[in-house]
Amino acid sequence: MEVETICRTMGYNTGALLKVSTVEELKEISEIYQFGIADMRCASNQLTIENCSYSLYQDSTALCMRGEELAVSCSHYPFNLTVFSFSSRIKIKMRVGRFKCYASAYRFGLEMSLENEANAIILERIGTKNFTKIADKMKHKHKKKYWVEK
């Protein structure tokens, strides 16, 4: 409830809690800034944090240790996958082809690494309801951030 209220206050639809220690950029920020708030409580219908109860961190009775910090990541969508480029090169005489697929994904506004989180396949649509697999063993090229099938 509190995460959704924080995100709505900032104009977003949804959000998620993140452990600061899992996001490199947040680790650096947490070294510079002190904790913000603690003991936050919001009713389920709160639209903004102004009507929630919370303590400033320095006034809280439940102090956190380093590594226990949490951050909120807000977004308009919980998950967003975008395929932004697709290319193919086919040599008909040699009966070979090469397919490349570039994509990006964001979960609660933070970019996801797709290398171990997603697979890519290429389908050919036949009619309105049928599909045939063209390529289903695509390999992810981590440094170039695309999938390729030869």
C-alpha cells in the first residue's frame, strides 16, 4: 500500500520496493545521503503521502543497519518489453539466413538484463490463427544486446 501511495504522489501508477544493495546506482546514493523516512503507514485508499503516518529516520525507534535500506521504483507500467529493431539477411541460393532481434525490458522503471531473463523466437504467421517457428534457438549476445540465429 505504501509503495503505491508514494508512486501515485509522484504521478506514477505503480511501483516496487528495491533493496538498495541490489542496484549499483542506489548504492552510490546511499553512501552520500541519509535514510529518508521510516515507520510509514498508509490506508489502502490514500492517494498521496500527505495523509500517511511516518517518522523522519532520525526520529524513528526502529533504526536500520547499512544494507537494509529500501528504495521505491515507480513506473506507469509494472513491466514493459519493447522490440526496437529486427533484421534478417537471407541467401536463397545457399539456403541460409541470419536473424537479429534487439529488445529492451523495464520492470517498474528499471532496465532488466534480458540475457538470463528472456528468450527470443521468430514466428511466421500463417493466416489469422496459425504460426510456424522459423528460429527458436536464438543466442543472446550480451555486449551487443541482441539475439541472433544463423
